[in-house]
Amino acid sequence: MERRQETYMLAFRRSMTFRSIHGETTSISSAEIVLGVELLQEIPATRDTPALYELALTLDGERKVLIVRKSLVELRKEKANIS
């Protein structure tokens, strides 16, 4: 039996703009919900940095990895489709 990676719905608590290492920008509105997000890693807070999520998702038709503050987003597990 093939095990599928858990996916999440991602909602941003405010509008955000991300920049790639190539200088391309992607903007996400606080009104958008992104489906099919994979949680790669939870990075705990330290004295100098806030708690972070490392997420893999598809934006603008491209697979991307984002690192965002946990306090700025909301993740909810997607329910598995049983057919």
C-alpha cells in the first residue's frame, strides 16, 4: 500500500511577498488559501529567531519551498479523499 505525504491547507494572516534567489517575486494575499502544502520541517524558536515552518507548495505553476514564521500562517490538515 502506497503511503501519501500528509498535505495541508495554508492561509496567510497577512499579505506577503516572497523573492527567489533569482530576484523573481511572488505575492500572496491574506484572502488566498493554498492547497496541497507539504510541511517539510518545523524549526523551533530560539533566543534570536522566531519559530518557522519550511513548506513545499505550488505557486504560479511552480513548485517552491518557503520558510515562513509560524505566527504569520495557519496550517490545517487536508482531509483524505476516500472514493
